[in-house]
Amino acid sequence: MKNFSGLLLLVGLLSCIHMSYSQNLPMEKIGVKVAEIEPRIIELRRDIHQHPELSNREERTAKLVADRLRKLKVDTIQEKVAKHGVVALIHGKKSGASGVVALRADMDALPIEEKNSLPFCSKNKGVMHACGHDAHTAVLLGVAEVLCSLRDEFSGTVKLIFQPAEEGAPVGEEGGADLMVKDGVLDNPRPSAVLGLHVRPSIPVGKMGWVAGTAMASSDRFKIIVRGKGCHGAYPHLGVDAIYVAAQCVDALQSVRSRTVEGTTPMVLTIGKIEGGIRENVIADTVVMSGTLRAHSDKVRLDAIEKMKRVLAGVTAAHDASYELSFDRHLPVTHNDHTLMERLLPLLRASLGESFVVPEPAKMGAEDFSYFARELPSAFLFLGIRNEEKGIKAGLHTPEFDLDERCLAVGVKAMSSLAIGYLNGEPAQKQSEK
């Protein structure tokens, strides 16, 4: 761990020497502080990992976050925002501009049983941090410690947003970034930009990925109910087999992607769950299916929804069945502001080194950070966690998911540098002087 932190510090120092625009970015002080607190960040991440909590149930995690922020003596703390969210402000003491930038981390876990054999595996049966939110929370707590120790090095204010329910509130409840925006998390004071990050298993540890423009897809969660007519399994001609009709619907719905959307256009339609039938010798009268629709543009999304309706109407009518289609959660496209990314990239490269900052393609995964991105210029970055030598390569949302904990120091260093550099006007100030 010490050697890796030392490498980060060396890279930061070399980048500082070769990039004159980072003169107002205290790279050496940030690097020294990150190396000092790295063991504490790892400890925090393991604590959170051992005690995962589902969306809108993050009571222990929120308390841990708030207690830690109080120990750091942040300037203000607001708790119970959008149920279990925590928001804090850290004011810089450097003279100059007095802008505001927000940094966001999510805190919730998933209903997955962990299959790893780590000494800090989940203690909550059937619940696991399989999407890295434990790392996101630990990174932002690390950033808070760096910023509190370097108040004299930046002007303006950093707003820290610890968000619950990114994975989606339980049915019948509100939650997540959408509710945080409704509760005024982006007001008093209002940031001029919002930054976030997410771990990405495809990127090697030590590197940070970036995208300008569309970064992640929209996501619509839907439910389809196919209604037929039940009867004895020996006499299917007397009923309408909802299982058979549903199977035809699943097959036909794939044509929405394969035969009605241009081949290079990003769009995915997935049926992820099917329930139907009561026993082997009864023709089912009802089947319930659920899935997600993902796209990189609103037009493609809306066109696909209309095509789904036409396909379902045609297939069910052909078999004397009926259907109901409903949508209960929508996440917009996550869009990274081009101008903001142009401003942040030199800072990111100064922090981590040119070769450690890599362009990434837009993905079909979705993020409710998109609700913040709809309100303000935003940048969502991707933190490398992969280490094949250690067998750390499992995907997100899997029981085997793990990360190389060296990523935590990388995340803290990068986000601290971006916050300080952004508020100090670097490199925008240099560009305006040309």
C-alpha cells in the first residue's frame, strides 16, 4: 500500500513539474495527505462493506458518515436528506473566487448474497455491496479529510453529497437522486458543477476513465402482464395459454432492437424476470414479466416504447390474449458536460499522470446521478479497480464482485484535486488569460 501511494505522489509531482497550469493545485500536499490517510480509508470501506444496507434503509451507513464528518469538523452537516442522505459543506479559506462545487457518492447496497471469502465479507445475509458504493462512500469521506486539512489551499465551498437509494427505492417509495433534487440538495448554496465517480471493473487499478457527452444510458424498468384463460393441462384448446403467449412476446420483443433500430444505435431491451403458472397440469391464465429498456437518446427510448406496445398488442391479439405494460422507474441519460470535461481533464492528468487518465466509451449501464446532470453541468468519472493477478475481475452486480483497494487512494487524490483545482479556477483562469 505504501509503495502504491508513493507512486501516486511521484506521478503527481512529475505532472506538477511538467504542467505549468497546475501552479495553484497543491499536488504535493494532496499526495502527502492521501498517503497518510489511505489506511483509514481502507478501514472505512471495509466497515461499510461488512454492514451493507438496501436502498432507503441506509441508517447505519448514514450515521457512520455523519459521525466521521463531525470528527473532521466540516463547516455544516445536514442529515436525513431524502430519507437517509447526508450533505456537508467545507469552506476554503484562500482569498479569491467564492464558487461552489458538489461531489456526490452513493451509499446503498444490493439484494445479493456475497460469495467472496474475504475477512470483511457482508454480515447481512442476502445483502452485498456488489456495485462498489462502499468504495464511493469511503472515497468521499477521504476527500472530506483532505479538504478539511487543506482549507488554506482553496477558495469557495465544496458540497459533499452522500446519497441513498441509487439502486432504486423499494416499490411504493421515493428515493435516490431524484428525491434529493426535490428536497433541495442543489440549493443553499447552489453549485456551479457536480462531480461523481463509479468503480469500473474493466479499467485496471490506478487509472481513471472519462467520457465527454453521453456517458451512460437511460433506463426504464417495466412490467408486462400477459392475461390468457386457464384450463386443464390436458385440454389446452379450451383455454388461452399465457405462458405460451408470453414466450411469443419475449421472442417478438427482441425484434424491437434487432429489426427496427439502426444497427449502430445504442439500445438494449432485456426481459430479466418471468413468473407464471401454478402447477404442471394447469394452463396458466397469467404471466408477469419484468425488464429494462436502455438507450442513449430520448428519441430512441420513446420510439422503442411505442414499438413495444405495438408488438405486445399484435402478439396477444393473435392468440386471443391481452396485455398490460407499465413503467415504474426512469433514469435519464447520464450526460457529461463537454466544457466542464475540458476544464477538468488537465487537472485530472496533473493529479494522476497522463497515462493514468484514459478515455472510455459510453456504456449501456445507467446511473441516477443523471438527475443531478439534468440540473447542472456535471462530470461522472470511472475509477479503475481491476487486478487480474489477484483475480479481481468480476463484474458489477455479481456475488463475486471485489475491487483492488488501492483504487481508494486514487479516487481520493483525483477528486480532491478536481475540487480544489476547479474552485481555484485552474485551468480556466489560465485559458482566459491567453
